[in-house]
Amino acid sequence: MKLNSAIPEGAIEDKWRKHKLALPLINPANKRKYKIIVVGTGLAGASAAASLSELGYQIDAFCFQDSPRRAHSIAAQGGINAAKNYQNDGDSIRRLAYDTVKGGDFRAREANVYRLAEVSVNIIDQCVAQGVPFAREYGGHLSNRSFGGAQVSRTFYARGQTGQQLLIGAYQALEKQVNAGAVKMHTRHEMMELVVVDGHARGIITRDMVNGKVEAWAADAVVLATGGYGNVFYLSTNAKGCNVTANWRAARKGAGFANPCYTQIHPTCIPQAGDYQSKLTLMSESLRNDGRVWVPKKAGDTRSPDQVPEDERDYYLERKYPSFGNLAPRDIASRAAKQVCDEGRGVGPGGRGVFLDFADSIKRLGKKVISERYGNLFDMYTTITGEDPYSVPMRIYPAVHYTMGGLWVDYNLMSNLPGLHVLGEANFSDHGANRLGASALMQGLADGYFVIPYTIGAYLATAKQPKVTTDHPEFKKAVADVNARQAKFLSIKGKRTVDSFHRQLGQLMWNKCGMARNEKGLKELLQEIPALREEFWRNVNVPGSAESLNVALEQAGRVADFLEFGELLALDALERNESCGGHYREEWDDEGEAKRDDSKFMHAAVWEWKGEGQKPERHVEPLVFEAFKPSVRSYK
Amino acid sequence: MSGKLMKLTIHVWRQANKGAEGAMKSYVVENVSEHMSFLEMMDTLNEQIQAKGEEPVAFDHDCREGICGMCSMVINGIPHGGHRGVTTCQLHMRHFKDGDEIYVEPWRAQAFPVLRDLVVDRSAFDRIIAKGGYVSVNTGGAPDANALPIPKKEADLAMDAAQCIGCGACVAACKNASAMLFVAAKASHLGHLPQGQPEQLDRVKNMAMQMDAEGFGNCSNLSQCEAVCPKEIPVRVIAEFNRDLIKAQFKG
């Protein structure tokens, strides 16, 4: 596997500008001769499909939901970062880039991150022009707030629904292009396979989820904007439909998968209520501004919180991190919660929860102020739990939220498979081992609006590949493979539902490869996942037929891929014998914080699929820090 | 702790595909915890159905946190079940009691054909947006975001309407299956912003024409839509829409 990061020469401030000038262009009249497939219509996919079609390319866009507006970007709450420095508080492109590189624990590619910070300012302009109703001050100018991991106020927001508003902006731009006939939108279509011809990505195979029709699509380039793989843990804050299939199918066709072990656990989620739980709900991190986190000092204390006197409470974040207190970064707050629960001091059902208590703030500020700040979040909590956080402390627990790993891409966002481009959460490049709040939206839109429109043209101008049609044998073979796989699922007729396998896989992953990992657990996991996979292919029950809307069949394909991918994630976690950001190996601990080993692991690990039953091969892309000097992340 | 456990009888619409005849079918679901969401109850039902070799009940769902707009069930006759500001996925079983019989149906509207069981085709909404539910601006070249101040009050009114999740409950609740609340919410979102002004009259005209072409009914101002809207979009957006529509007709 050849990994050429294609980082342009020159000072970090000049790289993107010079690179744009050096990229070969395609004449406007010739752009319409190229067809590009875009899979996924979240922030990255919708913005890419709209922008590329505006340039003149023919676009076929696909999503598995019933409308492109449903993609899971819609659920992002907090905001989007941009280095506008509207607050006059010392923000700059360089500072945003540095915060992002440091937040990622020096495991991201700094040239990509710098470009991300650079185009962040254009994103806000573009979104305002589209009519995104960002929060405003009384003078009519845009409002900002601060967010975790930053000392400046650079986050733009639209109430608690920033992701929704940005996605609707991108969706509307996409529908504008659909109306113009420049984008063909295919909803309820799931990508089942990537098609590679002569080493280049040339198309995909989809399944129409309403009538089951398996279809081939040929193009000059393929863009995957298919999101993250958090649902390998079954319980996560991801939407139920989020899956790794598109990325995994590409990986099986030769695309390198980078850093799968980088997963982000968010500390403030509503705890699991029972075995039937289908997903976890995030409560905005902003709650930690006024809530105090605590558990009883004594293990097994089942008194109701108002019966626990002050001196028998352990405000453990304030105790351990006096300077950051309840605002300690996500990974640190998450691990601290796990630790107190492991000690038997957790609260609520199953003892997996900690209190987030607003009593002091209500006493200090009054119920009205707290309600103004967090009213919608308190209402959401009450809807889900039936408890009133104004009178009873909230219960929270960490949950899987975001995945920093993804398909490897070069500076042009192209994978090692020529023609295959990967955007947004689906790629690996910008967040290193940990993502800062309000940066996912920024990356999705940066990739789609302002990077891929430039870089894909350079590929198309230089690739010089002959046109292919779906009559090519590679397409025929891929269609046959998809049909055979579906027939296999339907023929097993075992005893267990698809969902039961997914739950079991999730539990294994969470217990041994979740917030804390160690060599022994990971080695056990690497035995347990293949055993579960073997049982799946022998004992799963997928009722119905392939020629209809078949929910169980859809799930079967996704879970089968998670059962392969989960093993890779565990293997990557085992081989990365250090702690960094969200990847915490118990052997590498510095008083509860992640201890890096820069001498051995200052690189991205990129995995090459070697076939079923074969161990994948680990390649590395060394990370070179020229602009930002790696330092120890300390929040004491 | 799984809370109080209930045994429920669920009467649910089963329909094999778009062209097939459908019918209500009854199932008994056991061990339903009061802490479950309505969709988790449906998951439990599906696990029990599949254990008997039957195909699960198909229903649309995705984020399960009330924002994607995918979930869509008429529960005991009311879209999303009748709790103010709540989508089906956020409705919890503590609002039901042991022994209850619950009727679960898909959205009913000519413009939303049933694809299977509780899954309906809402692509008509996308086609309406495509006729004008946007600002015609291409990527690149936008002026600085703070170049044009927008009064906070107007921005807030735009945001109130922009919160629409496109679930279609408004259509399902309306006796005429009108899409007025959905269409007017989009017009109000963009109409309250200076960026949306240049195209506003064409926007309302073109979206109204597409709404009619898709087979949605007319609005008779009964406000059922507002009552079931999980984002509590106010009917004032419909008044604004009608005002703009009249202006557009005069303008010709």
C-alpha cells in the first residue's frame, strides 16, 4: 500500500493557497462530461454534492434515509467553530489550528488542520448567505460562545440545533441543484459495494431499500461522506442507521483504514435505563458550566441524593482537577466517571451513573436563570427519564459519540485508491486522537464546500481513465457478490435475531475496548469477536425476502460488517501501545491522563485488508510537526 | 431496575408493499418497562415477532432523539401520540398503563403513500423544497457574515420556523391532509431574513403550486397541525404565507 500524503511544500500558512494555484483545472465546458458519485448527504456529502454540481459536474447522490435532510449531522447541538475573531479576543487561524492539533493530542496531520482553520471563516459567510439563522446579538451581529478546549469565543450556534440548521442549509442548496437537474438524488438507497476498475474507484453498487433492486452505478470518481462507526458499540449517541458498511466495503477493496481505535466518549449522556435500551442521548456539555458532578463517598450507598449529607459526597472532578473542575475535557471527565463507578460508587440503575447537580446554582442564581440557560435540556431530560432535574440531580454517564478514525486520505482528501475521495467524519485526517467540541460541523462543511471542489478537479484532469459503463465485468461481479451475500443471509435461518448479535458485539467492544483498554482485555476481545462472527454466519435469522423492504436484511449487512470491523478496531487498539486522546491504554497512564509515546507512535496507523481470515497489514504515515511543537496535554 | 413492567396489546397496521391491501393486526407485548421509549417498545415487539418466524413491523426511525424527523406513527389516532412537543421516538411508555390497548397506524395522506407497514413515502416534501425552499446562492463569494446586520427579533422568528423537522405530522393530523404548516414554515424561515427576500414571492407561489401538484389538500385553518407539531411551529407562519401568496398573485 502506497501512502503519499501529498502535503504541499512551503510554510504552513502558504500551503493551501499555493496548492490551489498549482492544481490543474478543468475547463467549465468539460466539467459536465464528468460524473461523480456522492454517497451520504450529511454536512459533508450534501455540501459536496451541491458545490460540485454548481461547478458543472454531473452528480448522482445517495442516502439510505427517506430524505437527504435526515442525515445524522442534524443531531449536532452545540455549534460550529470559526476563526472569525469577531469577539476581538485574540482568535486567529493559527490559534484555531493549534487548539485543534493539541486537542487531538498531536495525532492529526497539521497541514490538513491548518487548512481547516483557514476555510472555517468562509463557512460562516456561506451559511449566512444561505439563510442559516445563527444566534444574533441585539445589534444584529452574530453571537458567539466558548466551548471546551478553547480559551476564546469562536463558536457560532443556532439555539441548541446548530447541526440541524447547517444541514438544512446544505440540504436546501442540494435541492436547488436537484431542481436545476444537476444532481440526481437517490433516497432509500444503500451503498453495498465499491467498484474498482484498473485500480481506480469507478462506481458503486446500491440496494433500493423499498423494492430490493440491486443496481450498479458508474462514474469518473466516487466521494464517500458516510459518517462514523460509533455504532460498532451498539449503544452510542449516533442515529440507529449510522453504520460502517460503505467505508468497510471500500476498505475491503483496498482503501486503507486509519486509526480505527480513535473513538470519542462524551461524558454527559443520559445513562442506560435497561437491557432494552436502543441508543443513548447526549445532553449538551454546556451543562457542566453550572452543574456539579458528584457521587457518594461510600460504595454501595443507595440513599436518595437529598439524603446524602454534604460531607459524604465526593465532588471528584473538583477534587482531582482543581483548576478545570467540572469543565475538565471530555476524555478526562469520562474516565473519571468510569473510575468512580468501577469503585461501586455509581448511582442509578445498574450503578453506571454519576450525579450532575444544579442545586447550588439554583440557590445562587435562582431557578429562572437556570431555566433560561438550560430549559430545553432539562425538558428533554424529563421527557426521557420522567425525573425533574430542578429538584433531583440529573444522572449522567459517558457514551460513545464520535469516531476520529476513518478511511485514510491524502491532503486532497483522496484515499490510496485513486478516484475514491472521503469527506467528513468518514475520513481520519483532522481530529487526531480526540476531537474538540464544535469542530465536527466545521470539518464536514470545510471538506464539502471548500476543499473537494478544488481537489477533485485535479484528479479528474490527471487520471486520464477511459469511460466505463456498468457492463464492465467488475460491475457485473460486484452485483453478483451483493446478491450472493443477501441470499446467504436469508438462507441461514438460525435462531437469533440480527439485533441480538449487534447488542452482544457492542457489549464486548464497550467492556474491553471502550473508555479504558489494556493488553489482556484486547487479546481476549480478539478471540471473542471472531467467535461471535462465526456464530452470526451460522445462527442468524433473517426473515423475509431480498425483493422487498426488509428491515432485518438491511441490518444484517451492517452488523456483518461491524463484526469484521470491530476486530480491526480492537487490533489497532492493541498495536497502539500508548495512550493518546480518546485512546486510553491503562498501561500508559499519567495520574489518570493519557500518556503518549511519541518516540514509537507519532504516526497514523493505516490498515490494509488482506482477505477473510488473514491478518490485516499495518502501515504507517509518519506525522511531522513543523508549525506546532508537540507538548504534554495537561489539565491539572 | 427496569421500572414497572406492563403487558400491552398493540394493534398495528401491516401492509406488505405499496400496492398490497393492508390490515390491522393485534399482538400482545410483554415485559414493557415504563422507562422504554415507544420505539423501544416496538423493538421489543419486533424481537418477539421474529422469534416466531414472522417479519418485523417496518417503521421509519433514525436519530431517536427527536430531531431527524424520520419517526412517524399515528398512536391512538394522534400523530406522535399527543404529548406536546414530542416525536414518537421521545414518547415514553410511562404514559401508558398495564393492560392498555394501543393502536398504531402510519401517516394517512394521499400524498404520503404507504410503502410497507408504518413506512410512508414523504418524498413530496423534498420536491416542494426543490421548487424554492432555498436562497439561490452558489458556494463561494459570500460577503462577510457580519456585513449585513439582522435584527435579533427577525432572526428569532426565522429560527422558530426553521426548527421544522419535516416529519409530516401536520399533514397526518389535517383532515384535508394539507401541507400548509410545513410549506409555510419554510417560507417564514427564509422570509424573515434579508437573504430570503429577493425570491420570497416566487418561492411561496412555486412551493404552493408544487404542494397542490403533489395532492395535498387545502388549509381550513383548524390548527390541528400546530397541536401535533413536535417542534411547536406556530400557525402564524400560515398567515404570513397567505399574505405573501396574495402579494405574489397581485404581482403576477
